[in-house]
Amino acid sequence: FENTIYAGFIALSIILGGLQIATNFSACDMSNNYVMRDYALEPLKSVPNNSVLLVLGDMATFTVRYLRYSENERPDVDVLCQTLMGHGWFKEMQSRREGLFKH
């Protein structure tokens, strides 16, 4: 008898979960929402070729860097986070990159 109750509970849970997905998916679907992509693409598009783009804040840093390094948008632009520039290790790390922070 207990197994029947558990099986019924599991079946009911699956049915209710599937029903919620079926009725709410279109309202929650963000696959065509490009707000953050557009937000990150604007600074990349606005700088001249072979520029260094300084960004500040997590949202700007991670969205712009995602487009730059993951989707290869504007490979000629270097993206640097201003917050990280205050750390001692940052200049040393960047000096290893060709063309930046030459001594």
C-alpha cells in the first residue's frame, strides 16, 4: 500500500511539474531577450580600432568580456577592468601582454 502512495505522489508531482512548465514556459522564455547583449555590445562598437576599453563594475566587466572573449566580438579591442587595476599583480600580469603597459 505504501508503494502505491509513493508512486501516486511521484506521478502527481511529475504531472504538476509538467503542467507548470507547459503553462508558464512562454512567459519565462528569455531566448529572444538581447538587452544584456546590446548593453555590452555598445561600448565595444563605440571605440576605435585597436583600443583599450576600460570598464568598471561587475555587470559591465563580465558582459563586455563575455562578448569579447567568448563570442570573439571586436578581437582588436583589449578590455581592462578598472577595479582590478588597483592590485599590484595586475600591472605585472598585463606587462606580459604584447603592447600594454610597456616599461
